[in-house]
Amino acid sequence: MKKLIKSIIIVAGLGLAAPQLYGQVSVGVGINISAHIAPPSLPVYVQPPCPADGFMWNPGYWAYGDTGYYWVPGVWVRPPHPGVLWTPPYWGFEGGVYGFHAGYWGPHVGFYGGINYGFGFGGVGFAGGVWAGNQFRYNTAVTRVNTTVIHNTYVNNTVVNNTTVNNHTSFNGPGGVAARPTPEEQTAMHEQHFQPTAQQTSHMQTAAHNPGQLASANHGHPTATAMNRVNGRSFNQQGRIANGISKGSLTAGETKNLENRENNIHNEVKTDRADNGGKLTSQEKQQVNRQQNNASSAIYNDKNNANNAKYGNNEVGQRRANQQQRIANGVRSGQMSAGQAARTENREQNINHTASVDRQANGGKLNAQQRQQINRKQNGASRQIYRQRHR
């Protein structure tokens, strides 16, 4: 078992205990939890759409308990009151140990180790939205918001590079991110802070008791990477599909069918909400959950069957592989919806079918004219992928 080091932290001059640190301790106690091994890299995941006006995004992070590191899923939560922003927790390496710095609410975002959590938390500050009086405005360039339901939005594309969480080091210090607090972050660190809400604490505790969240069990790929709200549904279907595309365990046809299924569920939810004042009834929620469970099983079956994407060691095959990686990246980042991905994969499936028929008619090879035709079709598909990812 990994050794757990606990030390009392007191913040002088603030009249407050240090922001509480998550782990095998009660919230509100100023205790620093440290470990002797580095936390795993941040997993790749898709951000769920904001469930309702007034929710704010808390990126996922690795916490540490008696059984080692476990992943606390990213989640939409309500702030304790208007006007405050969330400073995410982070790990820092110093003196031979990895120390955990807890997250907190405050009027400005403080230092969080320079860690790129994505979705507006690019390492410094927060670009996902701003307060306008008592109303929070969402930057849809970096956060997923249903603009047909939530209208207090704006677009700032200058921070669009922070929309995707890529696998990267999840701690600050030697061997990790070399960031240091800016003057603005230092000022924010000394402002009045508010502890995580009861919902945030409950969310962390639920993750701590879920074996699928343990790094020792999931090897850095948690069962639940993100959720639409505390105690809500795990939102990792699109991430699982994206990983299947990247690895070639999902063919274009399988991906098309899976994404059509996800799109149908999405449209059904949208219609049900429109018919019910923006909410789902208990019966509708149960139905959606059953449908998502069935879709989850279909993803697993397709990723683990004998069908795999085989591209071939040639120019046409490499082009197909490149297109699939671009689609995977679009699905993973949320830039491509399930419907868009389904249409794109339908186009790729048709191109693959054309190439297969041409090969059979030509002794297993493509002639120069057939290769040119395939290339023109892939150029068209490439433009479609670009447009969908940059709308």
C-alpha cells in the first residue's frame, strides 16, 4: 500500500484554515495529503452539455486515498452563490513528495499549477464564462451549452485551443508543469475563499468508493470520466466511441450505427424536454437511461468483435487512417456531434465500399484513375470534417 503522509496546514493572517484537501479526511479540516508517486496523466474525455442555467464546470482530477489514486469525474455544479469562480485542485511535486492542493471558490481564479484541464481551464485563469451581475454567461467556444435552452452565452474563439483535454502530465513541479503563480493569481490566492459545496464533497466521496475509478484498476482510464451533474449520468459514451475510432476497433460502418443511435437518443431527449417545459419526467429519465445502457453495450460489443479497421500500407489506406483520426479528435473534443459523426462515417463507409468494389474488379489493386477518384472523394470528406469541427 502506498504511504499516506498527512500534515496540518494553517494560513496565517486570513482567519481561515487552508482550503480543505480531498482525501480520506473530512471536508473543512485543513489537512494536506501527499503521495510518493506521481498522479496519472489526465484522461481524454468529452464534456457533457451544461444541464441548466446557473451550473458551472468543475474539471475532473486525480484524488488520493488509502487505496491510491482515484479519478473524480468532471461535473457541472451550482456555485455557493453568484459572483464566485472555481479554482481547480492540483498536485505539486516538492521535497520528494506529491502534495495535493485543494480547489476552492472565490471572486477570481487563483493558481492551479498551470495544469491544462481544458474546457476553459487552460492553465492560467478561466475562459469558460464570466459573471454579469447575478447571471453567469457561458463562452460556447470552450464549453458545451445547449443554446436553445440557455441564451446567456457569447463566443470568444481566441481560447479555442483549450477546448480539448489531451493526455498530459497532471502535476506541477520537476518532471511536470513548470508554471509559477502570476501576480494576479497570487492576489487571488489571498482573497476570501469558499469551501467546495456539499454536492462537490458528495461527488468526490462517491468517486472514492467506486472501484472503477481507482488508477490501480483502470490504469489511467476511469470508468466514469465526466458527468452532467452530481449523481447524474456518466457521460463517456462519445469518449469510448472516439477511442474505438482511434484504435481501429470500430469500423466506419460500426461508428455510423453507434453515432446514429446516440443522435436518436439526443433528439428524443430534446423533444421530451420541449414537451415538458425544459425538463424530463421520472419515466423519461428511466427510458433514456435504459437506452444509454443498451448503447453502452453496443459500443462494447462493436469494439470487441472481430471487425477491425484495416487500412493497408499504401497511400489510400494512409488517407483513410488520417481521416478516421480527425473524426476521432472531433468526437473526443465535442466539436462533432453524434449526428455529424454519423453522416461523416456514412460518407467514409461509402468511399471504402467503392474502393473495395474497384479492387475486386481489378485483381486486388486500384489503377491510377481509381486512386484519383478515391482521392477526390476523400478531399470532399475532408472538407466536410473541417466544416463540422469549426462551426
